[in-house]
Amino acid sequence: MTALDAVSIITTKRDGGELSDAQIDWVVDGFTRGAVADEQMSALAMAIVWRGMTRRETARWTTAMIASGSRMDFTDLPRPTVDKHSTGGVGDKITLPLAPLVAACGAAVPQLSGRGLGHTGGTLDKLETIPGWQADVSVPRMREILADPAIGAVVCAAGADLAPADKRLYALRDVTGTVESIPLIASSIMSKKIAEGTAALVLDVKVGAGAFLKTRDGARELATAMVELGTDAGVRTVALLTAMDTPLGRTAGNALEVAESVEVLAGGGPADIVELTVTLAREMVALAGLDIDPADVLADGRAMDQWRAMVRAQGGDPDAALPTAKHTEIVRADRDGVLTRLDAMGVGIAAWRLGAGRARQGDPVQAGAGIEMHAKPGDSVTAGQPLLTLHTDTPGAFLGAHAALIDAYVIGDSIEKPTTPLVLGRIEA
């Protein structure tokens, strides 16, 4: 008979044992109801960090997280559903052009997104810089938007009843040093994505200095675990490993990234943003079973039309001016040469200190804060040329931002262009 009490479950995992389905279901349900104390779940989380979980345990843990709340169902929509999730990076504005692009290709995109924390930006923070735009959308309204072929995409906050056990557990892990666990990270992400009811999912797992995962091996392990979870739950899932040593695009911030995303939808924008947007869109369209090239849809303006409709559907004004920061400072090149390095982590921390990010959930962010990058690795620069423009409403933040950037860029003599590809690998079931 499997023991169903918190201490027995903790000691089983502490000693390297495998938890039964019944034990997992009991402890997750008990934690959600408050019957399992925070300190007991903290101890179990630490045991999982040290001992790990099997594929079966991780899948069952994810199922229990989903069962703690409601699960949305969009199977009756007239369009196939597909979503994308990124593990987060610097300048990672891809959702903004991607969601309307895939919707314009004929899919429905129900994207539940989050807010930024630390050096990585949050999609909702960016979109909330658009005057009038609202992150909270009811499920009935989501269905209306997704079914409308002129819109077809929703980017919104998750409801309180979506995997509530994960919300409680994540807050606990954040303050107990138990975030770094592949099974717990994978189940946290996938419980919400599976519960949102999408039929297919593309994962963008970032690798490098500005990512949560610094090595390809670690990123591949997480990507594989998430693909397995999606597959086991009946969600068609593919993962791409993508580079995050250098920031994506030429902006890091909130309104700055919205403006850059609109440039992409208008047929311009930085080459790396366009490349990754189209690459992810092709994966999403293929999983949705649609025979269309997103590059053509981006080029002919249909994605821009979809973007404008998507913004309006959530109360935003796509024609309104975006907020700008009150103060700017320029970082200039101190010599002639070639920019050989622009560190994503350094830029991300600087943008955060300028006000674009938050240290704790619930902290306010500045809409106009952030960094413009006037050169990227491989570009030739001359002494005195602007490399970066810093934006903030609080001029006292410039000192901390400059400190973060001291070692973030290197000007050398090399004239070779960087050879690291944007997409580093692909994982499917």
C-alpha cells in the first residue's frame, strides 16, 4: 500500500525512490488546498532537484498540476489551434509579429503570456505600452476572437484558475533555491500550455549568455522533456534551440520592442527578428496542417492587417503614439574597429536597471525604458560613433546601467562576421 502522507512522500524522493501516481496526485492536490504545508512542499521540491524525476513521474506531475484548475477546450473552433512558447531572452519580441502572422496563415493562436522578471522581458509588459490595450480577456471573448478569421490570435494573461498549483509552487521555488530542476521547469511550462487547450505547440528554447540555460546540453534536456510532456498529453509539440548570446534585434525594452515589431510587420526590421519569426511560423503552420509559406504572408501585408485587428480586439489603438522615455544617454565607441561582442546578459541587466524590467512580481515597469543597439557583432564602428542609446524616466538609473555594460561589448580588429547560426537544433517526438 503506497503511503499517502507528506513525510513519506518527501522521504521516498529524498532516498531516490520513484513516486507513484497516487502519491503525486495526493501531494499536488493537498498543496493546492493548503493541506500540505509550504515547508513540506519546499522539502519535496529540493528532493526533486537532487534526485530528479522519471518521464512517467514528470508526466503525472504535469497532469496533477493541470487537474488543480480548469482546462480550456478550443477543439470546436473552425480553425486549427497552435501556440508558441519561449523560455525568455533579451530583445525577444518574437511573439508580437509571430502571433498575427500565423493567424493570417489560417490558424488560431491562443497565446497565454507572462510579465518580465529580471533581465528577460515580458510580452504583456510590451503590449501594455499600446494605449488602451488590455491583457485580461475572458474565455468567451477569447473564443470569439480566435474564431474570427480577421483576427485569429489572442495574447493575454492566464486566468487564476489555470494550473493554480503551479502558480503556488513556482512562487515557493523562487524563494527556496529550487528553480533549477528540469522536471519542475518542464512541468511548470507545459502544465499551463496544455491547460490552455492548444492542439499544437512550438517551443523556442533559448541557449546562451542571456538565457536561463547557458549550454546546449541543458537546453536540449529541457526541450526534450517538454516535447515528451506535450506528446504524452496529445499536443503535437516541436522544440527549436535558438541562440541567445547576443540580444535579438536592435532594441531591448517595452515600447521600443513594440515599435520594432511593427517594423517587421511592415516589411522591414532587423534580419534576425525576421528570420526567427518566419522560422517559428513555418513550424507552427506545419503543425497546424496548413499549406502556406508565412514568408509570403509577411511580405504581402496580411500579417500587418491581422496585427491591427488583434490590437483593436483587446482594446488597443494601433495608430496611437507609443510612450517614450524622458531621458536618454548615448554610449559611444572608444576606438575604430569591429564590434566583436555584445553580451545579451549585460544588455538585459542594463535595460532592467533603466526600468524596463522588475526585480519582483508586481513591481511597476517603465513603458519607454530600454536600450537601442546601433551596432551588432560583425559591424564596423568608428571612434565616437553611437553604439547604444539608453532610455529611462529616472536619470539616476544611468549609473547602474553603465556599470552593467562595462564588459558587455568588445571592439576588436577582426573583420569576420559572426558564424553562430540563430537556430541551433530541432527536437520532435
